[in-house]
Amino acid sequence: MSGQIFDSRTFAALERSLDAASLRQQVISNNLANANTPGYKASHVVFESLLQQALDGTNPATPRLLPVATNARHFGVSAAAASSLQTADPALAVRPQVVRETGTAGRNDGNNVDVEREITDLTENSLVYGALVSQVNTRFQWLRTAIFEGRR
């Protein structure tokens, strides 16, 4: 039972999102650390757009997210599709990717790190990470309430 709770689609999406935010923090920190390194090319993390493409089904390399059926009587899902949909979740296939920005040169020495943009990205990433952690904590609080509420 506990495996089903922690292996849910929501926990998987939160885990992937936290991984992306953690990787983004590392990449931004690396960019800032190399802001004065001649020839250094900044990198950024691509995740949200890949997840959106998976949701929309617009990326042929990423399978389209379909409804997950837990019962053959669910609307719009055939009995044959119900068993296959339970095991295959394309959301788990979406992974954050680090992309190097090679097309731009911000300075004469070839370095393209924009410190102001990196600081803005760092702040935004911190807010997103905090919101994701809050969501995970809320999920655990729901479980705690379900477990201990009957003992009052």
C-alpha cells in the first residue's frame, strides 16, 4: 500500500520538478562562479517546456500523457487500454536537460554570462523550489492526518 502512495503520479512529478530545480541551482551557481572566466559559455536547464510538450503531445520524442486508468469502467478508457495505461506514465520519462548557450557572446573575451539575469533566475528558482517543497510537505501532512486522525 505505501508503495502505491509514494509511487503516485503526483509524487513523481514533484520529485522530477525538485530534481530540475536542484540542477538549475547548480547550473546557475556554476554560471555565476565563471562570470569572469574568458571564453566561458553559460548554461541553463530546460525542464518545464519539455513537461509542457509531454502534456500537450507536441513533442514526438516524448510520449503523450494520457489518462491513467485504475478501473476499466473509467470514462473514455477501454478495458484493454486500462491495463497498459496503469504501467506506462510518460511524465516519468521527462528529465531536466542542461543546455549550453553557445550562440551569444556578451563580452569581447567570449564570456556570455549575464550576472543580472543569473541572479533573477536564481531568485525565481528559489521561489519555485520553496513552493515545491511546500507541496511535498502538504502531501505528507495529508498522509499524517489520514493516519492519526482516527486516534483522537
